[in-house]
Amino acid sequence: MNTHVRGQNLTYSIANHIGIAIVTGVYSADNPIPIEAELCRQYSASRPVLREAVKMLTAKGLLGARPRRGTWVQPEDKWNLLDPDVLGWLLERNFSMKLLIEFTEIRLAVEPGAAALAAASAGAEEKAAIQSAILRMQAADRGQDDPLDSDIAFHVAVLRGSRNRFYAQLSELIATALRFSIRMTNRYKGVRLASVADHKRVADAIVAGKVGLAEDAMRKLIQEAMDLIVKREAQERRALPKSARADRS
């Protein structure tokens, strides 16, 4: 890790480096985070800048801090997994099939409902954003746009099209995890591009105001990914020796 961080936002850069170090196990309860003076030296940062970075990581649940006790790494069950930064740092770790399954379970719980709300509530601007994302996906099929970015743009547009502020605030979280999830599921399918036709069915239902159809089409889209992931996880589990299977549970 290059500890001499530079950039427009030194505080965030330090938080980013330390956050990755925590979730990848460089720092842990058994290997504590260095003291403030050492971190200031490593990052060539002032104490106020470093303390602000520590506050950011404390708010995300990765660090605990208390006067006279100092700063310590929190156990994983204290981490805020709904924070896009924390999720992004988790994805820096070795690939976790369990994490991918859990994320897809959240998508199944959230995105069909968002699609239904979008069909009922989206205005002209939100519908245009959804249609624009489909056009981008079609362009990606022709090699004229980025497949991953256009796919993510579609799912984000549907969340925002719901006009539900809570769904909309999940956009960054969904986008962060989809960068990892889409690559993995496409690799499992043996293709590089998402099915534009399946996504277009969702978009067409939303634009037409067909609530039930939009919800069902989105659920089918995500369930297909879930079935693929679960099948792959079972294959990988069967390939492991019995002694290692318990660790994958």
C-alpha cells in the first residue's frame, strides 16, 4: 500500500486506505491500528486531518474510539454494510460467494418493488432516464458504450424512478455492488453482456404504467442471476474437500 497519499481530499484518501486495510485484515483486533503519531507520519498528514479520517471510519462502524483508550478496530458485525464505501472495501477482499448471494437477496427484496413504484409514479424525466439506459445497453451490444456502466445506469434509473427517497438513496449502494456482481454473473453465464431484452421488458412495463408486469419482470431478471449464483456456489462447494465445506457456510 502506498501510504503517502496525495489528492484533492486527503482526509477521504486516508480513510479509504485505512478502510481497505481493515476489511482486508491488515488491521484487526489481533493486529491493532498504529497510534496517531505513526499514522500521521505514514500519511504525511496533520493530526486534525487524520482525526477527521478516523471520525469517518468510526461513523461507518469500522473503528471505535474513546478518550484514554485510543482507537481500535471493530468486529465485522459492527460495520455498516449499507455504506457504499464499506461495501466497496469489502469487495476488495478475496471473492466471497456468500457476500454475492446476500447482496442478490437484498436486490430481490428491493428492486422489484422499486420497479412497481416506478411504473405507478415515474414522471417523464424518470421514464426518459430509464429509456436512455436501455438505449445505452443496446449501444453496448454494438460495442458503442460500456456494458457495465449502461447496465448499472438502468438499475439506478429504476430506483430513482420510484420517486421513493429511501429507494433512491440505495442507488449508490446498488451501483457499487453491481460493479462486482454483474461481472461475476456474466462470467458464470459465459457472456460479457447483459440481456438487453430482459431489461427492456422491465423498462417497457414501467413506461406503460403496468405495475404488476414491471415488478414481475424485474423479479425474474434478478432471480435468474440468483439461480445462477446459487448453482455456481453448489458446484464450488461440491468440489471442495469435506473439511473445507464447513468454512464456506
